[in-house]
Amino acid sequence: MSEATLPVELGIIEGYYGKPWSWRARREQVSALAPHGYGFYIYAPKADAYLRKRWQEPHPAEFKSELKQLAAHCRDLGVRFGVGLSPFEIYRDFGTEARAALGRKLDELDDLGVQDLGILFDDMRGDLPGLAATQVEILHWIAGRTKADRIIACPTYYSDDIGLEVAFGRRPEGYLEDFGAALDPAIEVFWTGEEVCSREYSPGHLARVTGQLRRKPFLWDNYPVNDGPRMSPYLYIRAFTGRPASMAEHLSAHAVNPALQPVLTRIPAISLAESYRLGEAYEYGAAFRRAAAEVLGPEMGAMIERHIGLMNDTGLDRIAPDVAGRLRDRYASFADHPGAREVLDWLDGAWRITREMMEAEEG
């Protein structure tokens, strides 16, 4: 199996809270990961209000121009381009006005050249009668109007995690089964696993979810994403574990939700592709070292391995000030490298996400 040939379709879904990547960083990410087999890129940052709380408004012209350039860059590299739209609680009143606004938004996305259209019903109230049926009605309406050749829906309850019910209300009885039974089989469905941020996936779990949804899940993998007050003090740079290559046969695709740091994200992202490529021969420590050397260069790659416990496990809030100072000095010597600048910014608290910041981005 060549490096770019993987047993499952692999890609990035830019679905985090917090400061969005630059347009240049997005293009560079596509260029860096495409040779490793990453075949799609879905743009869906929570901070883009025109896809969330202001979804009925068109993107500004300059913003739209950048999106078109990103779409063209993806096409040039043979990578599918997608956008994730969150029409906030449109299922509460899917009447004439809502349909007209949604039609205008679909026209805008068609103009961008969207191939993968994500319709995201996550982070919305869900303890409502007829939720699954109304959401399916909306998705079928969209399918009849969009030019995108693949639609991926994110249900309101996209995980077994009880935290979703705490945040968005008690899930309706049989919600996933009703959603899957009524939904056109051509429409894919996102799923994050047993938890919102799942530690691991098993073929047995994925087979059970396939039965509920009546289709293989389109995995939304929340690693190495590090948004939110609890996770933003960490740099999740360890290689992927808990994703056995054997789960490929139970997935329609595997989407990685990246970290706030685009360059450092590449280390685990490359390791995941290696895991699928090597199967049972995969070793996560060796995969980390190879990916870190590729992304950061041999010298800085070896240095960040020595500090992986501090960054990935200890976290910014528990690193002693004198230790943080020594880390700054060491990475400052590589400050011309964008990966080192991400570490320095992290040490300075530039990537920290508060609850207030997240609430401002929620629809």
C-alpha cells in the first residue's frame, strides 16, 4: 500500500472554537496533508458567524474570495472541498421565510464550488417533539437544491455522551434510530463516538452505531482539537492511539477536528495516516518521531519529544514559571519556524479559550 493509499477516506474538518486559522495556514495544511492521503477538507470554524448565528447573511465579498481560493487550491491537489453550515434551530420553524433564506445560502455555497456540504444540527436544543422527522425533512429539502455531491448531517445528539443531554436537553426516545430510518441512504451522518472527545473507538461500537443509523458513520474525531477552557491549556501533539486500522471497514470516512495550532496539528494527523497504512505494525512512538521530524525538522522534533509530557499532559496552568521560562528560551532559538512560534504563543497564553469566548461563537 502506497503512503497515499489508505483503507478509509481521511480528511480534515475545521470545526473548533476559538481563533480561526489564517487562509494561508489552511492552504498550507491541505498541501502538507494531501501527500499522506488526506482527501477532503471541510471548512466549519465555530467563529465564522456567517455559517452559524448569522447564517442567513452572505459572507462579505473579500471573505468569499478567500473561500473560493481555498476551494481552488483543494481542487488543484485533488482534495475535496467542503463547508459546514449550522442553520441555528431552523427546525423550530421551517416555514417560507426560513426556506427562502436557506435557499439563498445554498446558492452562495454552490458558487464557492462546495463538494461536501455539512449540515450541522449540533450545539442546539434537542428536547423537542418530532426532532428527527423535522431535521430529516430539512435535509431532504436541501438535497433537492444543493449542487454539492455529498451531504453529511450532524445530528443534535452525535455521541453517546451524557454531556449532550446536560447541555441541550434530554434526547428524544429512539432519536438516532428514527433519524437513520427516515433519512435518505445517500446522506452521510457524522458521529464522534462514545464521547464527544472519544479516547478510543472499537469496531463493536461502530457496528452498533451503524445499525442505529442504518449506514456507516462518518467519523468526526475530536482529537487533537484543544478548544474550550478545559483543553486549550494543552498541546495535543501525541500520535494517535485507540484508532485501530480494523475500524476502517466500519466507517464511511474519518474526519479529524484539528488543534488550534495548524502546524503542530500535522504531527498527530500524519500519525493517523500511518496507523491506517501500517495496520497492526503501527507503533505510535515511532510514528510520532517520524512525523515530528517531518513537520519541525530533526532537531526541534527531538526537542519537542522531550517536552511532550509538559505540553500534552501537564498543561500550561501547571507548568512552573521557571520551567516555562526555559521552554521559551529553547523554542525562541527556532523562532523562524512557524511550529516554534506556535509553542511560544501557547506559552504566552495566546491560544487560551474561555467559556465566554465559546458562548459568543455559539448560535
